[in-house]
Amino acid sequence: MSDLGARERSLLQEAAGWRLIGLLFECPVGGWREKVAAVTSEIADAELGAAAETAQAEATEGLYHSLFGPGGPVSAREVSYRESVELGHLMSELACYYGAFAYQPGTQEVDDHVAVEAGFVGYLRLKEAYALASGDAERAAVTAEAARRFIDDHLAAMAEPLAAALGASGSRYLATAAAALLRRTGGG
């Protein structure tokens, strides 16, 4: 593998940003704070860095469940933001995406949860950087196209309504994470 070029370094930064967004949307249990701190040290995005810093003080399991739990005012699931999609079809499509790239989420959330989907895009960016560093331009192009389509077909559908709902939620770290997600999906 050759030395990393500017594109590979940029992809690694992007991967870390997507991973951090995914982490911020996970329930803050176990070693969550340590994971957030570790990924935060790898990003250059000031907005996400601020969200991670705020999360260290603000995030609790109770806050998470009061927002995203049953009966909560916000859904973290893509299916909630689709007007005419069958859950089985959506879950099958996501399973195909994840399986095609051997993605295994590090969270117990369902496949259409924003944390899983954002983590997947981060994973794809890592795979793209690796392919470029390995000199495999074709594999890098396939992975880049998959990431672009996944963002457009899945994350973009929920980014704006999620950002609006969390902007009014009182949770600064989740509102900032949602704004970063919206920005990365082409909104905002």
C-alpha cells in the first residue's frame, strides 16, 4: 500500500465524521463516552467536535429514551419518515446494502436506525480510502457510488425532519448532530 494521498486522508476524515454522527445517535451506555472521545480526536469538523463535547456532559440514557423511546417525540428510524414504503422492503434493501459490503453494525439498533445508517456511510468511506490506497480505483469508484446512492436514498429522507424535531428538543448535542447529518446529506 502506498503512502496516503490527500484524497485518502480526506476520506478518512469523512469516515470519522460519519462514525461520530452514528455514535451520537446511539444510546449512551457502556463505553459510549470513550468511543465518542476516541472518534472525536480523529475529526476536524468543529461542529461535530462541539456536539461530541456537549454530549459528554449532556447525554444520558434517560434523555435518549425520552426522545427516541416508545411514545417519544422523535423517531430515529428511517421508516418513520417515509410515506409509502413497506417496512419489509426497506429492511430487505438495507440488509442487501450491508451484506454487499460486509457491514456489521456495532450497535444493537435496527438496520434503519440513523446510528446504523450513518455508521454504514462511515464504513463505506473507510473502504473507499483503503481501495484508493491499495491502488484499486475500480473498487473505490463502486464504493463511492454506493455511499452516494445510500445517502440520497436513505439518510437524506430523514435528515431534515430529524434536524427539525431535534432542533426543538432541548438536546444541544443531538440537535447539533442532526444539523451535521443534514449538512452532509445535502440539506441545510
